[in-house]
Amino acid sequence: MKGKFVFTLIKGLAVLLLLNILGGFAYKRFDLTEDARFTLSEPSIEAAKKFDGPVIIDVLLEGNIPPEFARLKSETLQLVKSFASINNNIKVNLVDPLENKAQSQQTILDLQRIGLKPANVTVEEGGKVSQELIFPWAMVNYNDQTVKVPLLKNKLGASAEERINNSVQQLEYAFSDAFTKLSIKEKKRIAVIKGNGELDDIYLADYLTSIRDYYNLGIITLDSVANNPQKVLDQLNNFDLALVAKPTKAFSDEEKYVLDQYIVNGGKSIWLIDQVAMEVDSIFAGGGKALALPRELNLNDFFFKYGVRINPVLVNDLYFTQIVLASGEGNDSQFNPVPWYYNPMVFSKNNHPINSNIEAVRYQFASSIDLLDNDYQKTVLLQSSPLSKTEGTPKQIGLDVLNSPPNRDSYNDGNQPLAVLVEGEFSSAFKNRIKPVKLKNAVEDGKPNKMIVISDGDLIKNQLQNGQPLELGYDKWTSSFYGNKEFLINCTNYLLDDTGLINIRNKKVAIPVLDTEKVENKRTKWQLLNIGLPVVLTLLLGTAFGYFRKRKYST
């Protein structure tokens, strides 16, 4: 009997050992979550497979962190483990950046200096409120290169539960994006178009700096088109995307034709156009008022061919961002934020990978865009709120609009398109027309292509402080952050992305979050159930066992 038991035990151990050995050769993870949040998409898998050396991911969420960040930490670690299961070169470290309390202030300054912004979190527990400083970031390190990965995704007005869901939703894209940056061997090229009064480089600095990790940048000046249009087109054809940022001078037909042939031959483009000449600075310089005038850029027929028309009107929106007015003089000056209805605050409909899960975007003196009926597919990426209207130009605009509340009944022309993606097999805007110049191998019907038209040139413009560019989307006057940079980077990545990586942004996950009020109200009940009930059951079972044992063995 004893020998049979030993044999069975040895056989069981042998089977267990064999299963472990086989498991080392055939490893398989199963994702049983309802939303498949731990199942990586194909572009993510391909991005993770590219590394043939150690990739070290430092997650800065170790230490004493609030419960909501503990959940974010857990989700981050699970995701990184999914990547590690694809490529065993990927390793993860949990780091507490503020572990050394004596040097915490210096550490905070050092982390902020390299662009890691902390989150100041208010924690309320047991009736006590405290402030915690958290650095919700990861650092992906490979071959002496480091890419910062933001783990926390804030959105204006989001609850704690929504903030966590938003953050978890973007984790896969954020890490896949970092892997892509580290593994790029041949970068695509972006041409910044100059020559028609576009924004100076210093106002494009933050956007251009942000995309340098993905793309090589160059400048193409259209001034040379008058003398040698073929040379300019040949130069332009060496780039994958053309960026036209707030031109203020009209394009000649020759310049338009060169850009047209670039687009018809497959060149992508982003157009940020101010169809109305108007600036807040003009109002201040004009003693509180200025005249908004239509801006003639000679692009109407060009855009008309591609199915869009930017109207010479201004969008007035009750969902607005603020401007700051100064009162007093010298040291007695006070700066007061006031509503400015000509600066729409635009919330995304989350209907496309470009605008999915982004913060509100700030527009300044935007125009509406009409969508024309033709064969091209058009997607409205951003639009004004339902409580908005358009105002024709010329029009005098002054600070006196702040003196009386707006008439809400007049805001009945809302949901005006402000950014449009156009896709299709592009035909030349000069098809069946006399060509302004002769170009070699001119094409009238081209390849499938994409372009994005945005009705505000200032959407890409970063502010300056002490002559230095600030982060795009940051308003130094109100200390508010907007999603301009993320939106524009998404636009660029979508137009140039051949891997489908941008589509990961559409992934939807839902993290169940505890109801803190219910937890607090029923704390005693669940403490008794989890602590008291096991003790009571143990005592009852012990007593019953002793009673039956005594009855069985008593003489």
C-alpha cells in the first residue's frame, strides 16, 4: 500500500516536471478580460519585435501612491508584461523617484528639467485630505536613447474614474509609439513651406521639436517658383508631407500648381489657414477694437477642387477659452481672465484615431469650413459646439462685447466644421485648365492620398516667454493646457503612418473603479465580513470538531 502511494507521488511529480519543461518551450498567455485590454494589436507586436538588445522600462510609480495611481501602476505593469512576452529583451523596473526624502526637492527639480511634469493629487481618505506629488511617467531606454512615456492622461472636467480609463486606454499606443521612436532607422521627411508670410520658426518650435523623433525636417521656399518651378517641385517631391502654417500673402497660380502637382503625385499636406485677418494684439493696439477683414490667399479654387471651402467668417462660440486683460499700472497691475467668444474651446467627438482621447483644442479667430459634394471622403475631425454661430466680415470687433451677456437664442448655427480630413484619389485642381507653367511629367489624375485642412493658423503657434518658445497648447496667461500639440502630432502621424500604429488610439477599455462614497459608508460592514466572519467560523468549526471528537472517543 505504501509502495503504491510512493509510486503515484513520483508519477505525479514527473508529470508536473514534464509540463513545466514543455511550458518553457510553448509559453501561452490567455486574456480573459471582457475588453481584451491585454491583447496587443499587430502594430504593437511588430514594434516590440524590432529590438535585438536590452530595452529597460523604468516605471516611476513605486512607493506610497494614491489608490487610483495604484490601479494605473497595475495596468501599466500588466501591459509591459504583455510586451515582454513578445520580446524577452524588454525588462521593467519599478522606481520610486522620491525615495530619498532628503533630496526630494532636488529630484523634483531635476525631473521637471527633463520634461517630467508631476501630478499634484488630492487624496481624501477617512475624512482626511492630503496632497501627494506623483510622477506618472515611464522611461524607455535602448542603446543610450531614452523616450519619455506619459502614463497619466488628463482631460478637462474628467472624474477620477474617467481619468484612469483615459490613461489606460492610451497606454498601448504610448508604449508602442516609444518603441517606434527608438527603432526608426529611416525617417520620413516633412517640408515646412515658406515664402507666403507663414509663421516664423520660433512660433513653430515646440511642434517641430516634438516631431523630430519621428521625422526629418526641411524648408521649401516657394519664392523660387517664379524663376524655376521645376526645381522647386523636384525638391518638394523629396519630402513626404508639406506643412503650410498660417500664410498671410496670396499664392500665385504658379505656386499653387507646383503644390498641386506635389499633392496629385502622392505628397501629403497639412494646411492651417486664417481666412480672416484678425489678432487679439490688434484689438489691444487699437485701443480696444479692430477691424476683422477677409484675407485673400488665392486658394479658394484650389481647396474647392478637393471638396472644402474655408469661409471668410468668424466662429463665435459659447464654449470658449479665456484671454487676460490688464488693469492698473506698474506694480498695481492686475491680470484678469475674461471670456472670449472668438476663441472656441473645441471638444473632440472621438470619431477617428486622430482625435480619439485628446484634450480640448484651443482655436483663435477660427473660420467655418463647408464640405462640398464630390467623390472625396471627408471626415470632420473638429467642430464648434452646438452653441455657436458665424459672423461675416468685414466686422469691427472690440472688448465692448464683454460688457453685456450674449444672447443665447442667437447661437443657433452650431457644429461648424473647423478641421477636415480629405481622402481619395486626388485629381489636379488644374485639370482641364490652362496650366500656368510647364512642368515635366505633369499628372491630372493621381494616386490615393490624404490631406488635412484646419481653419486656424494659430492652432500650431506656441507662445513665447522671455524670447523662448513655450510648449504648444500652454497658455501662459491663464496657465491652462490644451490639446493642440497632441492633435497636430496625431494628424502628422496619421498622414505618414504606414504601420497602422495610430489606429491603436481607437482601442476602448473600461476599468471598473470602486465607488469611494459607498466604500466609506460600508467600510465597517466589509471589515466585519472580511475579518470578523473568518474568526467566528474558525471558532465554530473548532468547537464543533472538539465536540464530535469528544463524543467519538469518550468512554
